[in-house]
Amino acid sequence: MKKLWDWAWKMYRKYEEGISYLFWGGVAFVLSMVLFYIFANVLMLNEQIANVITWIICVIFTYLTNRTFVFKSKTTGAKAVTKEFVDFTAARLATLILENAVLFICIDLLLWHNMIAKLIGQFLVIVSNYVLSKLWIFKKKD
């Protein structure tokens, strides 16, 4: 049993960033889907508006979890942290535009259910957000 534990711990340490991103990304995904459902299907807001409100809440959540648990940012000082948050938000804004385009195409043009459209949009957003965060926002500084 100890060998299995040692092997699992070694694999976790080797792939910790990816595992953490998947875990916290999964939490953010569930949060996004639940909030979107509430805003669009319970409160009956327009899907684009529901998605923007959901995005604002999720960006704050994902910034804090990505900064702390995934990429373990060492950035300190109000100015540097503010720049990091602005960069993070700008990257996420790009993926919000992508997701709203998917929602428009799937819901308004193809007449698909809004939760199917949201699921497709989320898949594209998750991949795009990881690449942008890894290569731009939380890149390791030499």
C-alpha cells in the first residue's frame, strides 16, 4: 500500500498544476452552469445577460483559485496584483466574447436549448482559459 501511495503522491506532485486546474476548473464549471441556469431559466433573463452576470461572478472566483491553488502566483504588491487581475480579466473577457458568440449561434440561429449551448461554450472556454492563463497571466518569471 505504501508503494501505491508513494507512486500516487509522486504523480500528483509531477502533475499538480494540471490536476489543480482540473479540480478548480470543475468547481468553476459547475458554478457557471448552475448560475447560468438560475439566471436564464429561473429568473428568465436573456441568455447573453445571464452569461455576463455569471461571468463576473466566476471571474472573481477563478482568479482567486487560479492565483492561489493552481498557478501559485508569487506576485505581490498592490500594483502588480492589480495588473495580474486586469490581465486575467482581459483574457477572460476574450473568452466571454467567444462563449456569447457560441450562445448566439446555438440558441438564436440553431434554436438549441440554452443549457446545451452553454455546455458547448464552456468546453471552448475552459481550454482557451487554460492556455491564456498558462502562457500569459501566470507565466513563470525567470
